[in-house]
Amino acid sequence: MIPGSFDYVRPSSLDEAVSALRDAGDEGKVIAGGQSLLPLLRLRLAFPEVLIDVASVPELHGVRDEGSSLLVGAMTTHYDVLRDPLIREHAPLVAAATSTVADPAVRHRGTFGGSLAHADPAGDLPAVVLAMDGVFVTSSREIPAAEFFADYLTSTLEPDEVLVGVRLPKAFAGWGFHYEKFHRTAQAWAIVGVACLVDRSGGEVAGARIGLTNMGSTPVRASAVEAAVRGGAADREAFRAAAASAAEGTSPPSDLHGSSDYRRHLATVLTARALSAAAGV
């Protein structure tokens, strides 16, 4: 199908982008890499009157070292995130998950911020940023990841806010990491995914962070599993026992890819695998 008609604006600064959004009101929509929005436009599931292209806003590009954290610009492509040395050194879980996003064509066009602002619970990155306690930096405020995802395809961004980037703490750089994704084809959305960080101290688990993909209308933390493994043995048997509560408190969807019960089962199996891989056992 062909998208409906719309006005096109290409601001060259953050202030211009915010001004364009305010002028457009509820009829404006930001476009980044377009890998999520353009299909919606073609299907006429989205029909903004004004499309605001932020590709020329310099503040939204690149990965910057802020001392105790990294700031990943919202317009940084998945490909650039993957090859960035700061990401590989300080946030390798992000690189691991990004490498599974769709296919090479999408990774070269799609953006880190666009994928997150789209707020699809089946996306690979929301659970990662949630597990890492990332912070969303907008044109007017900062939003903790735990408060950013409101519902299916819905974030807490205000209509006149532009996502500038995502701040990722370096605190987990020394932790073991793994992103476990179950999907039908290489470029498909995750049926269930698990983003996992494990801090080992000898043969014990000093800490763990686990984010779940596609287990509800938003990404969720597997808090019960985190608590169960903390202070316990870093071995596969302990991880399998703890992972039994991975789906606790979740509301996974039922669709053509699998029932909610199937997803609960997958969450248990994949969480055990992710813990073992992250802990190196």
C-alpha cells in the first residue's frame, strides 16, 4: 500500500526538532531509521500529518563516554553500535543483543533509539536496557528504563519530547553476559528472549540482572530469579531451579507463534540457559 499524504520536516538541531514537534501537536511523528514506522505508514496503521526526520540532528548520533556511563545517541544505527569499541568494552550485552536484531539490511538502517522508542516488547533491546538500569535522556528530562515502557508499543515520551539517547552504566562491564533468543527464523522477532548479566565471586553468584523479551505488554525483569540466584552456587542445577520462577508475574501473549503457556515454558528454559552462559558454567 501507499502511505497517506504528510508534510515532511528535516530539522538540523535539537531545538528545531522540538519546535517542529510542538507545532505539529498530536499530528506529528518523529522518524529515525524508519524500519518500524515506514511499514506502519505503508499499511496505514499510522497516518501522521507531519513527519519529522531527525537524521540531521548532530546531538543524536554516536556513542559518548561520560565517565561512569556511556550515552548512546538515539540516531546511532545498530551497525554502528555493534562496531563501537566503547560498547564492546563497557556494554557487551548490548552488542550481543544488537547482533540478533533482524538482518544486516535493517541493522544498517535501523537505530538504537528508534527501536527502543517503538516500545515493542518483542524487540531485542528493551529487555537489555531494562536489565542494565539504563536511563532514557530526552530533550527535557531523564527517564529510568523501569518507567519508560508504558504498554504495548507505548512509551512515556511526551508528544513534544525527542529522545536524545540512552545512558548505560559501565558498572556491569565486568559481569558475565548473554542474550538468549528463541525465534523461528534468523531475522524474526523473538518469541521469547532473555537478557542476562551475572556477577560471579568465586563459585557463587554475587548478583544477577535478567530482562525478559515478549513476556507481556512491556519488557519485564525476572526479579524472582535474580533474588533466587543471588548468593547461591554458580552451577547449572542451581540455575535450573531458580529459572522455574522466570515467568512469575508475567502476562505473555498468545498468538500464531505460540500460546502464553508455551512462552512461560520458554522463559524457564531460556533463563536457565542464559544464566549458565553468562556465568560460564
